[in-house]
Amino acid sequence: MSKTDLNLRPIRDEADHQAALQRVEAFFDAPEEPDPQSDEGAVFEALVTLIEAYERKHQPVLPRGTI
């Protein structure tokens, strides 16, 4: 992963969300997850956190029986 790939951006809209999903997919397609102590590991963890926060806010899972 190059230094430019270490840049992170907030997820503000669906286009940002899709771009973040594509970036994190590359980590899942790799033979193993990156070392958590590495720069790549930090980016992986940050991307997952950003994606989860966006999805929690914009795609909430409603409790059963509330629809």
C-alpha cells in the first residue's frame, strides 16, 4: 500500500460510503488482515470504524416489529 493510500476521509454521503467499502474490500481480499501495529492495519481499522458509524447513522437496523 502506498503512502497516498493511507489518507482517510470522512464518509459524508453514499458516494463516500461506496468508496470506503471498495477500499476496505481490498483488505478482506488479501491473504491475511494487515498487522494491527502497521500503517495499513491502522487504515483498515479506521475504515471499518468510519463505515460502521456511517451505516449506524444512515442505515439503522430497526428493532423487530417496529415496521
